[in-house]
Amino acid sequence: MKDNFIRMSFDKVFNIEKIITIFYMELSKGFHHEGESHDFWEMVYIDRGEMACTSGKNRYILKSGEMTFHKPNEFHNLSGNNDVAPNVSIITFQCKSRAMKHFAGKIFKLTAEEKGILSELFSEGLACYELEDKRNPLIQRLKRIENSPFGSSQMTKNLLEIFLIKLCRSNAVVTQKMRRSYLIDGIDTPYNIKEILDFLKNNLYGKLTVADIATHLGKSESAVKQQFSNYLDGGIIKYYNSLKIKEARRLIREGKYNMTQIAEMLCFDNPQYFSKCFKTFTNMTPSEYKRSIY
């Protein structure tokens, strides 16, 4: 007798075809990887500390509790911040599902639930697979562990697919471009601070206030001050004056203008204030600096 039941098939938004590596690393604060590219996906999670990460042309800071993805054939690398020794979890895998496009160029801040799934994923994966040489996890291959728990390979695949679905539903996401970092004077500098620094440097021959900077950036004065204080002590105007004095030193060395002209060009209120600021940053008056030049 024929029944009237309908057999519903399952949608398959993610299909993990192969796993290439799965490992956890406790790194030194000065760790640096020269970088690589390969034809499969890489998933990087910072469990502790923070790292400077490059994805293609984007360089950004990946913080504790955050995850990013490197798409196939995208150059990428990792470096420590020389301050805190980071712990990093990495899985590389082959997946051709169209939904993987969602992860390109993004950074995810994991929730407690997502961290729980990730922990279970690594628990299953590391019970099933191990590296051929644990001393070199970034370049070594996996091998199956004999007598691994029943179903651990399938559990690893299923948990990874579930984890990816959870991340697709997440709202705690920013683009790598928004978190872009730049090396300025040897210091990792986030994009929002670089905007301030660029505006100051482009207006050395003007006279800016914090209000002018905030208006240019479309932010409040308090927000600009807070952002900058997280980057440098002393305040924006003090840093602005330090840039002006650096430019004044260059002008003095060129010898085309006298001190009064340089003070006027750099928009100091008067030569006396210029001299006071110069001595604050160099421990010399402008005249003393000029005599010190070889």
C-alpha cells in the first residue's frame, strides 16, 4: 500500500569536502610568519592576545576572541605585537560552497555559544587528526589517529559546517578594511588614528583645533580625544605641535628662512611662543639648534 508521506530533502548551504590542517599554537610575543597562499580556505581564531594579520592588501589587528578567514589563493601572514604572547587556533579546509563568499574580508567577534561550538570542533578534530610534525604546524600535513573516537571525522565535518552557519547569522562582524592597520614610525596604527595623523600632517602650515579635526572626521570632539588618547599620551594638540617643530627643524636646516618667518609659516602666535615650543620638544632654542647643525 502506497503511503502519502512526503520525503523532504535537506538544503546543503555548506559542504566541507576536505580538511587540510587543524591545530592550536601558543606563540611567542615576537612571532612572525613570512606569509603564504594556497588554494583552500583558512580560518584563524585568536584565543589570547592579539596579532597583526595581512589578507591580500589589508593589514589589520586581530584581537582576542576574534576570527577571520583567508580565501583560496589570498596571500596572508601573522605577526605578534611584541607585547603579549598570543594563542591561535587554525583550521584549513576545502569547501566550494557559494555561501563561503560571506566570509571573505571579514572579522567576527565570537559569542559564548560560537566559542562553545568552536571548542567542541577542535576537541573532535584533534581527537581524530594529528600533525606529522608538531614542531612545524604551519607547513605540515595531517594524519589520522588510530582508534580515534567513533564518528569523530564526521563530527568534525558537521561541527565545522554548523559553526559556519552560526557565523553567517552573526551580527558581530566588521570588515577587514574597517580594521585596517598601518605601520607608522614602527607602530601598528589603526585606520581611524591614521585619519587624524594624516589631517594633522596635511595642515602643518595651518592652525587646527580639536573642533576642526572633529568636524573634518564627522565625529564629536570627545570621541576624537578618546580615540587619540588610546593611541598616544599627551593629547592631539601636543602631537600637532611636535609635528610642526619637526617641520621647523627641517626648515632651519635648509636655511632659506629666518626664525620669525618660520614661526609665521607654521602659524605660531609669535616668535616667543615658537621658541618656547621648540625648546619643549628639543631641549634647545631654535638658535641653539641652528648652531648645532654640522
